[in-house]
Amino acid sequence: MRKYIYLIRHGECLSNLDPHFSGPEDVLSDDGLKQAISVARRFKHISVDAMYHSGILRAQKTAEEIEKVTGIKPESKEFLKERRGVFSPDDVYGYVEDFEQLKARLAETKNFLEDLTSKHTIIVSHAIFLKALAAYFIHDDVLDEGLIRNFDNVLIMDNTGVSKLMFNDEKKKWRIMSWNDLTHLAE
């Protein structure tokens, strides 16, 4: 069976307008709410089976807008949270992890997604984590901090950017079908 995973960065939040790290209480800006409503419409004709978010307010609110269109209740998953350490030494919110902790969390996420029985799953999380996850899908056997930093520097992940991944259950192979699609914002 082929499974499709839609990685979505949360809508714009107030601190996205400022270069500092966002906290868990950061809310969507007015534009961020509009983005969340727009991205939700993308899934009107896709039979979404499951949806998960990081539990951080801006991701939760984005997922709730998608729920209004799909009828799928989003679940919070701790392993999808934004944390710092590998990318930034900021310890303002206590969300710091080292590379080995990040790699273990990426493995947990990958295993979770591979074990899902749903065909279409939405994940609403945060740019740095979603880019690290893409790096892990492609390079899990040789992943190091340098590769993750390279993915973070090269891949763009805009607010409500949709990245579609496909997992072939029989071949145990991941493919990135599209990255950071923002066509919903042009509507």
C-alpha cells in the first residue's frame, strides 16, 4: 500500500515577523489565520484519514482549521514539537535537545508514520523539524548534523507550505513528491 503524508508548517504567527524563537503560546497572526483557512481548503477533496500536530498553539490552531474542512480531529504528538539545540543554542523555553536526541525523535516519527494504517495523513508542525524529518527520510543511514544543517539551509518551508511525501509499504521506501507547495495562497 502507498501512504501519503502531507507535512504542513503552521500558519504565520506573531513571532514569525520577528527573527527570534517562537514560544509555545505564540498565536497565529491575522495573516496566519487566513493561511490556515486557505490550506484547509486544499483538503476538501482528499480523503484524509488522520491528522497530527505538535501540540504547540500555532500548529494546533492550523490543524483545527483543517479539521473544519476534513472533519478529522487532530491529535497532539509530543515528538512533533519544535525544539532547539542542534540549530540554535536558545534555551529560553527549555526545548533544547542534542543531535542524538533529535535523531531518536526523527526515528520515532518515521516509525510512527510507517506504522499508520491511514492512506492520507496530515502532519502540522514546524519548519526546522519538518526539514530535519525530510533529511532523515532520505539519509537515515548516514544522517549527521552537517546533512541536517544543509537541509535546513537549502530547503525553504514557508508558513502553510505543503510537502507531500509517499511511503511505499511494500518496498519500505520514502519519496518526496512535492515540497513547500503554496498554491492554496494564490486562490
